[in-house]
Amino acid sequence: MARDGPTLVFVEVKTRVSQRYGSPFEALTPAKCRQVAAMAADYLVRRRPSARACRFDVVAVTFDQYGKPVIEVIRNAFDAT
């Protein structure tokens, strides 16, 4: 979880060492989105943060041919409704 100004951001990070099992983004299934949204809803009920808006971002980490991480961020990757 992070903040972007007044927005509370729930972040799902997916890492892949190779593309053998697909890209990190392919691992974000509808079921996983529901699970992340449920976790966020639970957090909001328990903590009652001051932020009024929230969003879901996805960070994908892969590695190039030299072993250097390549990081991609999709802001507002999915809607929890």
C-alpha cells in the first residue's frame, strides 16, 4: 500500500525470472483481482484511513538478459467493482 497525494494506492507486485510461465501481468487473473479488492476492503473497514479515494496499481518486475530488473507500473490497473 502507498499514497499518491490524497489517494490510497493498493499495489500488487508480480515478479518473473523468465517468460516460461507468462508475463507478470498474465498472473493477475480475475480471481486475484477479487482477492486484492477483498483485502483492500477489509483494510478500509479496519483502519478507516483519511484517504477518500483509492486505486489499484500493478507493478511487474522482470529481468533483462544481464539480470537487471525491468520494472513496469500500470496505474489504476483494475476496478474493484
